[in-house]
Amino acid sequence: MLDRRHFTLGLTSAAFAGLALNACAPARLGGARSRMRAYGALEPDPAGLLDLPRGFSYRVISRLGDRMDDGFAVPDHADGMGCFALDGRRVALVRNHELAARHIATGPIRPAGPERPETLAAYDHVASGDILPGGTTTLIYDLAAGRVEAQYLSLVGTIRNCAGGTTPWGSWLSCEEDVSRAGAAVRRDHGWIFEVPVNRRGLADPLPLKAMGRFNHEAAAVDPRTGIVYLTEDRDDSLLYRFLPDAKGRLARGGRLQALAMRDVRHGRDSRNWAGDAMPVGGWQAVRWVDLDGTDSPDDDLRLRGHAKGAMRFARGEGIHYGDGALYFCCTSGGAAKLGQIMRYRPSRFEGQPAERDAPGALQLFVESTDPKMFNFGDNLTVAPNGHLIVCEDQYTDTVENHLRGVTPDGRLYTLGRLNLQTELAGACFSPDGSTLFVNIYAPAKTLAITGPWAAFAA
């Protein structure tokens, strides 16, 4: 029933991707306030793919099996993605492919591919000698002409590259959501982050950034002021990490890995709210960061050791995005209803410096879902030109009905799109000029370019 579709959320004055948030007391929004005209009702897609409001349209710009410029095939399981400006009309899209050893047949290098595996700069192989199919592909897209100029393999030999994040210095951080150890199945340890430069055609040097930790990585976001990288972890008992680089923009040179904890221990060490309202919606809580050691974590226990040191637990940290002074990240199964949360972190003005002890950063539970019809398992997220969050759903039910959800700066929710396939939406990101929303369909892999009247939002 409509009057039971509601969210709990809390808002204070803060910047949200260039738009100021209205100062509001924490509130529980019922159906009357949650329902919005937004961009209008969704209209059925004649192609049966993605329903959008009137005036919006999409174009499929890449799909599974397309032959790329390097002779390889577009792989399956398209997941996280980032967009970079190349010039006044062209952008580069770097797209993750969440593939494991069992997916070689739908990877970029098929068993009868054009080149032998040993000729490629790949991170790792399976026992048979085949290259592991996980990695990234890069698309060069002409916004004005609405067409792909080129697409090619840009990272290969990794496992389950789920999400990642863009950097201010022009690269994509591709994150492995897998902690396989070297042995009979694979030759090298996994669970790392790899950096893929945008200005390089072809394969990136598959160098694992080991100082950034070995764990079930999900996504990354960089604060452009400091160069600090914030990392999520897709586990039910995950942590939120930050990486303090020894040299800004030079992640391979190393640095320190830390995990977020509450400054006041009375607030507890669990944000999931599975056993009650341990973390209230809307309240800001001062944080501290605990140093982590043994970050190569051969026993996959980094999160457990971090929690033992006082770090806060989160329910499956997923997409994370930095926008004008704040970071937003999804916790897919957080909340009493286990339908998802969105957290907001406001860094200290002295973030990563000794002075942050006296002026700490703060964490807020921004949104917590109580009804699947409004928000169900938020995953990747981005910020629209009007300052709204755009969130990809990734629910796991017998009948999958995933959406693109919008969250306004004052916390109201609306539906931007509905997927009509039994799979998930992923990798949402906007072109730098704000004209186009790119999004992936996970499997069979497709990448869409969505255009429409983004400025016509109605409350």
C-alpha cells in the first residue's frame, strides 16, 4: 500500500554535489511525501529492456560478444564503470567485468581467440594456461555523434572485478571482489586493486596495489583535495577503509591503510541495525581511524582484526561516490528490514593529518529502507547534474525487478527506470557535461547511454 512505502532519513546542512542540502530534522517519510512526480511515470519500453519516463531514451552502445578493435570480444558481467572527459565531445568509459575462472567462455579471450595467452600482459592464469577473464574494457564514445569510436581490452587476468572508482589524475581503480589464494586453481593471490590509466590504449600494466589491502574489495572513491582513497568491502561484516598514500596520485608508492571507528565508544561498533536502532538515522557521529597491519591478509581476516581494534561494521559496503565535500556509500543489506542503507561521511578539514584528532570527520546514516517497493538492495551509485543520487538496485529474489532510484538532496525518493530482465543494473555514471547517463546491464552484458530532460525535474 502506498501509505506504507516510506524511508527513514536524516538531513542537516551540507553540500551535495554542488547543491546545498536543506536543513531538516531527521524524519520518517510516509507515502504521501515519498511519492513524487519526479520526471513523470515510467513508460513501457517497446523493446522490453528498460522503462524510462517520457522524454528519456537509451541507446545500446556495446553488448556481449561485440568484436572490439583489438580483435577480442566484449566480455560478460558488466559491472562498475567510470566516465572520463577526453576532449569537448568524446569521453572514455572504463568498464569492469565481474568474471571468474569458470567464465572463460564468456570472457574477452575465448579458447579460439586471435592471440595466445602468453603474448598478453595478464595478471594471472588458470592451471590450463588460459588467462583469467576478469578485468576491464575501455570504450571511446562520441557524445555528439552518439556512437562508439573504439573499444578495447584494458586489464585482464584478474577475478571478479566488481566495482571501483575514478581518480582525479585520470585512471580507474578496478577492484577484485575475490580472495583466492595461489595454488592449484590460480597461480597468484587475488583480492587486490589495479589501476587502469585512461590515456593509454591497450592493456594496463597489471600491477596489484598491495598496500591498499587484500580483501573482498567492492568500490573506491578519491577525495580530490587530499588524494585519500576510501574503500568499501562486500561482506556482511565489512569495514570502511581509507588509504593514505605516501604521495598524492602515486598509489603504487605505498601508504597506510586504516578503518573507520566511532570516536565515542557508546555509539557502538555496528551500523547495520539488524538487532535494533543501534545507529539512529540522521545523527552525525564523530569518527576516528584505526591503523591496520598485515594488510596482505593471507587468512582473509583483515576486517575481523580491524573490528577487534574498534572499527565499525557495515552491512555489505557497495558503491561509493565523492561529491563536493562528502562521501556517500551504499550498504546493500543494512537496516532492520535488511533492504539497504545509504551512509554519508563528511571528512575532517584536516583529514589524514594529526590535527584531525581535534576536528574529526563525521558519519551519518542518511537513508534506511523499510519497504522494498521504494528501495531494495542499493548497489552502485553516482550523482546526477541536479545533485540527486542515482542508485542501481541489485536485489536477489525469485522474480528480479531492479530499478534506477533517485534520491533528492532533501531525502525524497523516486524511480528513474525499471529493468525488465532477470539481472541487475550497474556502473551508473554521468558524462562530464551532464548530458548522458551511462549504465550497464550485468548479463548478458550491455552498456546503455541514456539521454533526456535532466533539468526538468518536478517535485
